[in-house]
Amino acid sequence: MNVKMEKQSEQKETTQQLTMVQAVNDAMKTMLEHDDTTIILGEDIGKNGGVFRATEGLQEIFGEDRVVDTPLSEAGIVGTSVGLAVNGFKPIAEMQFMGFVYPAYDQIMTHVSRIRMKTMGHFSVPMVIRTPYGAGIRAPEVHSDSAETLFTHMPGIKVVCPATPYDAKGLLIAAIEDPDPVLFMEPMRSYRAQREDVPTGKYSVEIGKGEKVQEGTDVTVIAWGAMLPVAKQAAKQAEQQGMSCEVLDLKTLYPLDRDLIAESVQKTGRAVIVHEAHGTGGLGNDIMSVINDTSFLYLRAPIERVTGFDVPVPFFALEEHYMPTPKRVLQSIEKAVHF
Amino acid sequence: MEEQFPIKKIIDDQGNLIDSSYEKEINEELVKKLYYHMSRIRLFDRKAISLQRQGRIGTYPPFEGQEASQVGSVLALDSEDWVFPTYRDHGATLTFGADMTRTFLYWNGRAEGCVPPEGKNIFPAAVPIATQIPHAVGAAWAEKRKGTKNVAIAYFGDGATSEGDFHEGLNFASVFKTPTILFNQNNRYAISVPVEKQMNSKTIAQKGLAYDIPSVRIDGNDVFSVYFETKKAVERARQGEGPTLIEAVTWRTGAHTTADDPTKYRPEGQGEDVINPIERLENYMKNNDFWDEKWIAKIETELTEEVESALEAMEKYPPANPEDLFDHVFTNTPSQLVEQKEAYLELIGRE
């Protein structure tokens, strides 16, 4: 709506219909053109263009020095990116799947997130760690994790997760321009799910701001990334049963847009939080804390959470049972509204 | 492998020159510079241990015995180069230009100790093991991309070579031919585990073979050998010839840290035969007419004053500011962190 019009202030004349993965590609292309210090590091990102084709064609245009096929070494990718970042470059480090970020966890936890604080701002690491996440594409074991709370719990790094092609490009550009490290999660199940108009030039979507994507009065449904379409589908079904849902797309998982959450929940008095990661220790708990801190006396029903179960993400034969479905979300909407 | 990687020496324990090819390069100026810095960091190190015992700083990891390795290697660099130290390498960073007051502050739990003087590319000491190696490779890679001749040195111990980050760092350095000096101080113990139990390999230098990285094994207590071999590695790096792995075999004279008791794990008498690197240099100086009592006395006085005044400045430093907890995590502090800060400062009666 209006919000979107404002966001694309620069060069909004021309648009093209892009999928999310094309929008991600376009964001990197835009920034490689715009800023010589931007470089991409990752496994199979060069000639192959990435396993999801997110970097397709970029090495051809920008060369092997700026779109770098690295050894198969996540800690090496992130660790060398730290050295590049403190010495004048803006690395975009691709982790091929979020389930493979764990070898780099030490580097992210003990260095990427801390360097700025421990040097009192003398050194900083403006880098982006991009990673496809989530289940739903019948991928092999360990390819389908949603590990955002490992990083939202980690002070010193921002965590961003777009749900649409427009936001994917705008948020990725914002992440690359951010002076601090950003973990950028891409819902792989949404990579090719929809096309929408995406401006051809450089624009950004503000990190730390969510968006009300559907206006409603009875209950606030909060989601992001691959769960946004699930939440919207459930909201639509609820509408048919006479329950009016307000749907929020958080977009940034740290820092949370507390004002957006508070304003909506104070209006509806009810909240359903949907996420794909496991419930225990999941981000839903932090969102509940935000509601508790800002809107406790407005609540008309206990807050509902619809999350992945507290089990490792299963082999794909059972992944549809693991992930929140519109049916489960609808059940929680009903529970909240009819409490 | 020990035959393939013999321990190179230029002087022996008694200070005799055994490799005459360096005879001309070893002049009074160099000898005095090396001696000065080794003496300086030893004074700092011993002072720090004593301060910890008096409860005036926190836990401290002494580097005594490794002065030749640290001084010899870091003096082979130029001021534009990068240094990636571990927590036991403050001898190297002090020699490279780190501030002594701030180094004391670091060991007194202060982040100010990680802030290098402007223009000095000194990274904060890595406390996790081996994680600084990929950083040094990345920083060196950046210099190469910028087209400079600058290099980066990564310091690490024998235990670090068991970590994945060591191997990942070496592999990246090799694949991208980065101007990186991979400087290993094999002080023979990783806390309590001796190097023979750390690895089945006879040397650390041989690990470079797997990555096709030129590697050399040197006597880490022979400051000349450290200095000249590091110089060679630096020169190779500046010429675009990529990384070098240096294994400096040395000896940690003391405990892992002031919280550690090596008598629990070291056989009695082990290491007693090691001639410490300063004594060895003194032997050389005496053998070669570089021993200048007056100069020695003068620098001893100067250095003692320097250490004492750095200590005094550390103890007079303004108290740690609780605002610093919050202010440096992000460039633009998120609102929830600002709220946490304001609420806490109000509670403790600030602002």
C-alpha cells in the first residue's frame, strides 16, 4: 500500500516480474554494480550459479574475484569473510543450506557478533550471511532446518527473513548496506512460489520493520518467511467463518518490530504466532514476551503458538506433518477467538 | 619428517654463530633492537604475573620462554601489515606497537585492551583456538585484492593445529594464494596435553605439505632464526608467492595461565635444560662484543619505568562505564537495547 510506495523512492519507474530467487539475484547484481567492495563467497556459486541459481550469471559479469567459488568450508567462508570485512570489503557469504551453517557457528558466535563490541567500535564486520532455510521442498536430511533462534539469541547480529520477492530484494540490499552483520534467511519453499513486480533499480526495505499485510479486528496472526502464505491461507479460511484476522509479516526477526506487534494486539486482543522452527526456545516465545511487556491488559485470550514440533526436522516423507499447516493455524485462530 | 624439516638454527644455546651466512646481516643495531624488545616484554610478562597474584589483574597466560618467537617474528613485519594474535601473544602485539596500558587493561577485563592505536592493524587476541587463522587469511586476501604489498601474520599454538579452523585457514590461504604468514609457536603443551599426544605427526611444519604451502621448522628460541625466516616468508608474501607456514619450536617456561599448575602434568625437571631465549641472545652478545653493560643498565631502568608507568596509568584509568555494555554492539543500537540500557542506568542511579 502506501508504505510500499514510499519505500521505493529511488528509481521506481521500471519494474520486472520476478520470483524470490530472481529478486535475490537481482539484489546482489545491483550491489555488485553499485559498490566495488561487495564480493560474494560460497560453495558452487560461480559457474554453477548456486544450487538454487541465486547467483546465476553473476560470475560471468563480475568475474571470479568478486563471485568466488570457495572450498567446501563454512567456517572458512565466514572466517575469511571476517578478515575481508575488517579490511574494507563487504562480503556476502552464502551458506548453501541453513542446516550446514553449524560448522560456521563458532565463527559467527565468537567473532562475527562480538568484534564490534569488544573493540568498542574500532573494528566492525559489515557482512551478510545468506542462507536458504526451511522444509517443504522434499530435500534430503539436514537440508530443511529453521535455525533462526540460534542467531536471534546471539547479540550482535541482525536476522532478516523476507516473504516476498519485493522484500527479498529490498531487504537484501539493506542488509548489504548495513554497517553490521546480518543473517539473511531465504525461505527456499517460496523461492519460485510467486512472481511480483520488483523495481529494477536500487531500493531498500528497512531492517527492523515489519508490515501489516492484512487488516483485521478479531485476532492478530504473526508470521514471516515461508509461514506467511500459510498464515494468510488460514486467515482467509477464518474470514469465511466470520473471524477477522490481522496478519503481520515480521520480516526482521532481530530486532523485532515491537511497535507493530503491540499496536495490532492492542487492537485485536488476541494473537496467534506461527513459525516453522521448534516451539521450545522458538522465536514465538520472544514475541509472547513482547506482547506481555506491551499489551498484557489488552489480551482477551491466551496467546497461541503454532510451530514446528519439538523434534528434529524429519525426512521429507513426514515434513508436511512437521510444519505448521493452515489447518493447525486455523485451529489456533478458533481457539483464540472463541476462548 | 624430522629429517625433511630439520630445526633451523643460526646461533646455538651458547650463543655461537652456527650458520655463518647471516654473519653480515647481524649487526649491532639489530641485536640491540631484538634484545631491547625481548627484555621489554619479559618485564611486562613478569609484572603481569605478579599483579595477578596480588589480585590487581585477572587470570593471565604467561609467555615467558617464547620471547624470541614473538619478537623475532613481529619485527620482521612493516607497520602497514596485520597481526592476528592469540591470548598468549601480547609480547608480539606490544612489540608491534600495541599500547602497554591498554594491554594491562585487557588483562584486567577491559575491552579498551582490544582497541589498537590508530593505524595499527592489530586484531583483538583470539581466545577460541585457531579461529583467528581464517581471519588473517581474509585480511591478507583483502590486501591482495587491493593490490598492496601488505601481509597478515596469524599466531597460533601447537594445539590449534588440531582444530578445523587451522586446516580451513591453510586451505583458503593456499587456494587463494594469500599473503599470510602462518606462525606457529610450538611450545610443546596445549594446557596440559603434550604435543606428542596432540598429534601423531612428528612436526607441525609437515602439515603445510598437504596444502602445498612452503613450510619451515625453526628453533623458536633463536631470535635470529625466527627473525630471518619470518623475513623470508614476508618477502615471499609481498612478491605474490602466497603463504608460508613457520613452526617455531619453543618452550612455555611457566603455566598455561596463572590459574594453572603445570606440576600436575609435567614430569619433574622437564624443560630445565632449555636455555631461555634472552640468555641465549646474551651469550651471543657477550661472544661478539655487543655486550654493553652501560646500555643494558640504561634500558633496564627505562623499561622498568615504562612498565611501572603503564601500570600506574592502568590503575588510574577511569572505571569501566556500564554504558559501554550497550553502546558498541551495533552501529545503531536497536530500541530494545536502548530501553534495557536506560532502565538499568536509572536503577543504578546513573542519568
